[in-house]
Amino acid sequence: MHHWLFKTEPHAYSFEQLRADRITPWTGVRNWQARNNMKAMEVGDLGFFYHSSIAQPCAVGICRVVKNAYPDFTQFDVQSEYYDATSRKERPKWYMVDVEYVEPLEHPVTLAQMRAEPRLDGMVLLRRGRLSVQPVTSREWEIVLGLAQQQ
DNA sequence: GCCAACGTTGGC
DNA sequence: GCCAACGTTGGC
């Protein structure tokens, strides 16, 4: 099993919303690296749910991949802000997975906390901040879970 | 709201 | 295929 991190602006889609929806398709990813990360996901993989673009950016919860990568329907929807006129149905450019609500972290783990933790030095979140769907190593996963249990 | 980082686009 | 210009993300 692999671990991941899903970044979202809570104004656009929050962990609370996922709790209400239970499952959501992770639409709108328009970055090749993030897309490739989703293609590498397998059903059952767990991810951190991360809230960005707020005063205290932080990981707030855990979610689970419940459907392997499949074409993101919003790329074909002219009404959608994610519409991509260059993508064709026979050969879709953009993929998404379905993620399911699992549970909140005991305490949110802020970006500042993660930066302050030397063992997380190599974390993609700290190195390539802009990538919206990221791999997390098993070691990093455990360390962040540990931080979530502190205060 | 600013702006650094960095991904993408397009001219050559 | 390089790289300058441009656009976007996201922390602060």
C-alpha cells in the first residue's frame, strides 16, 4: 500500500464536505505529475487530506482511494471551469480517482509543524509545495500521524 | 494582497 | 529542444 496527500482549498472543497459526501471524485487536477500520481494509486491506499490557502495550512484528516484512476469527466464539460478543449474522449488527458472519507486526525498537523520536524525534511509537501497530489512515504506517514497525536 | 517558486507555452 | 515570457499556486 502507498500513501498520498490530497491538497485542496477548503473554500472550494473541504474535509467536512467529504464527510457529508462520503465519497467524491477528485476532479480538476490539471497537472501532469499530479495526474501520474493518481494513476499510480490503488484501491485501499490512504491519503492525508490537506487544507491549503488558509491562515494555518494543515493536514486535517485521512481519506482512502476507493476507485482506480479513470477519465475526469470535467475535461469534456464545456460548462466546467476544468474544461479542456484539447482533450478527446478516445484519448483523455486527465484522470481522477474516487476518495472516501475515513477519519479526522486527532489534531490537525500544520505545515509549520511539519517544517519544524527534521525527519520530514524530504517530504514532497516541503520540497515541491505546489504539487496538489503527492506521494507520502510510509515513514513520513507515521511521523505525521505521530504529530497528530501530540497536542 | 504580495510575490517566490515553478509549471506551461510558444517563438525561434 | 531551448529558454524567455507568462500564468498559477499557495505560503506568508
